[in-house]
Amino acid sequence: MSTAIVIPKVCKAAVVRNPGPDYTLETIEDCPVPVPGPGQLLLRLNVTGLCSAGAVVALGPGVDPEVWKIGDRAGIKPFWDVCHDGSYCEYIVSPARYTSRIPDGLADEIAGPIMCSGSTMYAALRASKAQAGEWVVIPGGGGGVGHMGTQYGKALGLRILAIDTSDEKREMCLSLGAEAFIDFKTCPDVAEEVKRITGGGAHGVIVTGGTASAYASAPYFLRKGGVQVCVGLPPVGTAMAGMDPFFLIFLKLTITGSLVAGQQHVKEALDLAARGFIKPKITVLPFKKFPEGMKMLVKSEVAGRIVINYNL
């Protein structure tokens, strides 16, 4: 391990207590700092928002120092090596081959959310196969994941119809590039309104909410040949994606899933942000307010994303 940077023995972390539906999150400051193994990098994170951004502070055995150097800015996605450590810790290890470089000029507070929700929505939009000038509906368009999709959709030349509720989220979605907005609490028939606005139905719909109602309504927003992309993860056994096979067959609808993003999509998503096309709406909280921020997310009390800053 390089000694160019002084690395502490312990660090800040947020720990889940009582895992399950009634879990709690607790902040600690005595979490052991991991040692990078073969092929791994040790990162000191500046921010986290499920996905994180920071800098390389040590190289594990076998990492090419010409490829990764101490001080290089780097980010991680929600899973590495399929599923492993999380990012609610100030110091983490990450496989060098799965770590993403953060472009110069892109702030960590912006890069962190893009590593997760941003790149997830970018990949989902690509999976919808919608082309420039075509309509894509984003239920939950004012949320942390959905509002990223609005911006990436606009950057790709798509026509975005966001579905959510509240004047705040309406204003945010329209300001970020949505061409239309439907408040599902005040609209008597959301599916019919989607068809009216899009001229017969959307070419794609990205389901960001992990609820039975979100999945039950999504297929009815599509036109013939449309594609539904499933992103939101409901508890197992609580929701189904699809509709009566009669309509699926005659309308030639496609239902597919998209789980986060691969390396290339992450690179493209970060590049669009570095070029100024993507400006996530974020609420930055200090580390000690980590549990409070998580509760706000669970209750959908935030428009956009929450980012935790380890330096505050």
C-alpha cells in the first residue's frame, strides 16, 4: 500500500440496525478502514447518495500505477462484482476494473448521483429503444431517479412526459426539460391523458416506482409497439409487470427490465453531465444527518436526490 497519503485506522460510516422493513440507520465514527486486496483500489469518499464519488488513496497489489494513480478522482456504482460492499462508509475498496473515472470539472456532489440514478435512467432510456422525437413517459418523474431521466431524455432528443404530484415537482420537471406533466392525484384518468398528450400513447415508459400501482398502470400508457422498461424494485411478490395477454399480443408491446448500468453507459452518462446537459437537483446534508436524509427519501419528501457529504 502506498504511504503517500496518511490513511486512518477508522472512519465514518452509516450502519443499518435491525435489517428489514423497520430498519434504522445509525452513524458511527469508528468503522475499520479496509485494506485493498489484489486488483482493488482504496477510495476516500467525499460524498455518497447510494453511489459515491471521491479519490484514490491507495492501490492494492496488481493494480497498474500507470492506469490508476493516487489522487485520481473516482466513483462507484451501487454494486461491484455483482454484489458486495456498500458505500455508506468514508473509506471503501473497489475493484480497479469496475471503478469509474470522474471527468474533470464535474463536482463530486453531481457525479455521485449520476453513478447511480443518472446512469440507471440513461441505460433504461436506451433500453426503451425510443428515438429522437418520440415520447417517453416517466412515472415518478419528480423523484431522485425520475428527474434524472427527464434530463437524459431531453439530451437524447426524446419528448418526456413526467407523471408525479405537487406543484413543486411539476415546476421542477418542466424546468428540467419535460414537455408535459400529469399530476396523478388530480387527473381523473391518467392513461387517457397520456394518450391525448402523446397522440395515441407513448413509445416508451420507464417505471421508476417500486409499487404495484405503478406497474399496473404503466402498460396502458403505451402505443402499439411500445416498450415498458422496469426499473423500480417492489418487494418480492407484491407487484406484477404486464397486462391481459390479448392486449400485449395485439398491440405488440414489449416489457423488459434494466438493472443499473454497465461501464460504457456510466461513462456516457458522466460525459453528458460534464458537458453541462445534466444538472441533478440535489439536497446536500452533512454526515451526521444521514439517518434524517434516509427517512426523507423513504417518505418521498424530497424533490430530486439527497447527497451526504462526509466533509461536513
